[in-house]
Amino acid sequence: KEKAAVLSFVIEGIHPHDIGTILDDEGIAIRTGHHCAQPVMQHFHVPATARASFAFYNTREEIDVFVGALHKVIEVLG
């Protein structure tokens, strides 16, 4: 009920492609872009989003690494 496997997000002032590049440097793969939702994104004036996908095999440690890498993105580009 309170679970989600896909998380689309933006970090204000940082382009999602830049988020993806830094996460890639940290060994984390995400998707960036329109995600087949371009009409709704245009409606809300969102140029792109970053999307992380999680599954039953992801560990808490991997989530912690992901969050730490997001903090690095903000530190470097925010």
C-alpha cells in the first residue's frame, strides 16, 4: 500500500541529465528524459525528470548509496 517501485523526481535548479551523469559516475544507473509522458510534462512545464527504479532485490545499503549520491549531486551542482 505504501510502496513504490518507480520514483520520478527533479531537483530544483539541476537538469535531470546532469543528475544522471553524476549518478552514473557513482555507479548508479537511472533514466532521464520524458519517459513517454511528454504531453503531460509539457502541460506542467517540466522539461525532463530523473527516474529511479527499485525492485525486491535492492538492499537498504543500495538505497543509502543512492541517497548519498543525490546529496553529492546537490553539493556539486546545487
